Amino acid sequence: MKRALFIDRDGTINVDCPYCSKPEDIKMYVDAIDLIKSYRKFGYLVIVITNQSGIGRKFFSEKELVEFNDSLNRCLRKFGASVDRFYYCPHLPEDKCECRKPNGDLVVKAVKDYDIDLTASIMVGDRDDIDGEMARRLGMHYKILTRKNNEKIIKYSECQ
């Protein structure tokens, strides 16, 4: 079985816009890049688990989301990090779906897709009430990245 770093996207890897959907919206936290690189060094898969209600709200399309994620991953690669897969929930909170964090269906799907051992994996996010709660429900380790708005960031233009 494999180990995975499950990581939130907006507010954890990327500065939360909110409803980030264009590559020029990318502003990556340097500490998140370093975190991804360190877990990769120890053989962890890196899997993003993210709520993206902007799709359900018709702010952007799934195609735009995929383009954003691909651009984010290209930027990460430029700095020696990368994501193996992005799992996202496109639903609104009021839809009460099982894939929206803090529910764990996206993680459960990743576990099946990649044969992941949850007890040897970790969830990293910026919100204890969402990311932390999901990790607790699934019996995973959890680390919160508290943001103070003075963290070092890399802008999309620096990825070109």
C-alpha cells in the first residue's frame, strides 16, 4: 500500500482568490511547495482534495478548473514539486453531497484508485473545521497551515 499527502488547494497551496479559475490567479505559497517536495522525497503520492463550488455556482466551468489545475501543476514542477492527481467537488454546500469536504468521498475514491494506506497518510489544509474534520472522520493524521498573509508567495508570472 502507498502513502499519500492529501492537500487542500485554495488557502493551502494557492492563495485563496476566492473562486480561483484563471492561471493568472495562481499565487503559490513557498512553504506549501517545500512541504510537497519533502513528502515526495519520502515516497508519498501528492493528491489535492478541494471543494470547487464555483462550478456549481456557474462562476467557471470544469474545463476552466482543469486548465487552472494543470497550470498550477506546471508551476509546481518548475520549483521541484508536483501533484499526482486533483480530486474536486463541484457542488454547492446546500447540495449536501458526500464528496464535499468535510465528507470524505474524494479521499475514499483516491484510496481505491491508488491503493493508499490512510493510517500512513496525512491531510494538510488551512481550515480545521473542513480539512481537519475530514481527516478526523477518516482516521488520518492532520496538519493545519495557519496563514498570516505575510507568507512568501510565487506568482504565476514567475512560472513562465
